[in-house]
Amino acid sequence: MKPKLDHVGIVVKNIEETKERLSTLFETELPSASPYNRILKWRTTRFAMLSANGASVELLEPKEGPMLSFLREKGDGAVCEICFGVDDIEKYYDKIKSMGITPLDDFDGSPLIGKKYSGPTLSGAKLFYLPRKGDEPAFEILQRPA
């Protein structure tokens, strides 16, 4: 299967305010558990996934590190990543490597060393990033658990 758009990630200063505003504007489903079942502490960034009619927006509230630098440079609400889902991340890794592209371990641009993906995450997902060119957002490649 070809990669399919999974979600778009935006950096925000305040995840609670942004999720409430976007939820109202776009009639998205909100995470139901407290403190929100789709917000996780991963490294130093909080996450919330808002979904409506099959489309998803991931809100990312960085506390430190490269994503916080991105927020300060680009501003609240800037698109930081575009994520494509794949069925088999290891096959996609091999395809990318055969094109002379080195997949990255994280948003910060560090290369994958001795592995074909980052993770699995707490949700069981496997992922890697593609190198950026210029001011384009990060492209995340993601395999969700079956």
C-alpha cells in the first residue's frame, strides 16, 4: 500500500486552549479521559489528537528541546509535521534507503543508527522522520499497531 496521510501536527503554546477552540470550530471529538487520553508525555512534548470525519490534527505543546525552538521561531499554530501512515515501516525504510535518503530517529534530525524505526511508542506505533529541505515541515512516517 502507498503511504496515506495520517495527520498534520501543529505546535501550540497551550494545548488545553487550542484543543477547546479547534474542537468548537471544527466539531472534533475530544479526548474523553482526564487529563485527556490522547495526551502523552513523550520526551518534553505533550500531545493531543483531534479527529473529525477521518481527518486528524495532532497538537504538540513542547516544553523544551528542538520542538520548543521550532515554536519560538515559527509561532503558535505553525505546522511542524505532516505524517504519512504505512503498513510496513521496515519495507518503507528499505525503499527510502534505496533512494539514498537516510531516515531520521526524531524531530531533532538525528539519524537512525542500527535500527529501522523509532519506538515502539507507548501506543505501539513505529515511526521515523525524513530529512527536511529548507523551511518545509518534518515528514513523519508512521506504522500504527495492528
